[in-house]
Amino acid sequence: MLVRGRALELSVREFDLLVALARSAGRIVSREELYRLAWGGTLRRGDRSCDVYVHKLRAKLASALPEHRCIHTHVGFGYRLDPLPSHSFHNATTDR
């Protein structure tokens, strides 16, 4: 996958999660639905696989697009893909 002309290396699972989120861009996707779409099964109670891989995907996207927050967590509901500008506390125009 390319981001701004540079290769973004994703695992198969990360890519599947990104596709699932992209197909529902702007909409909250439950952990159960993400698991079903990326793993092809039913999320078992206490399984944190989805959260772990969303974290990995979020980190890679943040590295490739540092000025945007792409994946948003909705505690108790799921995740939403919606690339929005990051609001760093400090930037070039603020004092540190």
C-alpha cells in the first residue's frame, strides 16, 4: 500500500482491518464486526486481538501521516476511520 508515494508495510491482518474500517469510513465499527471481517470468526470474550492490531495499524498510519489522526476509539462501541488533522499541543507557532 502507498501513502503519499511511500510504501506502508502492513501485515495481512492490519490490511484487512484497514479495509474493513475504510468500507465504513466515518462510521463506528464495533470490535465484533471488525473481528468478523478481518479474522472471519466470532470474537470471544476477553480476546484483545482486535485492539492489539488496531493499535499497530494506528501507529503505522501515524508514522506515515503524522499530521492526521486516522483511527478514533469510541470506548464501549468500537473504532472509526476518519482522517482528521492532529492538534499537537505545541507547534511552530506556540512557545514551549
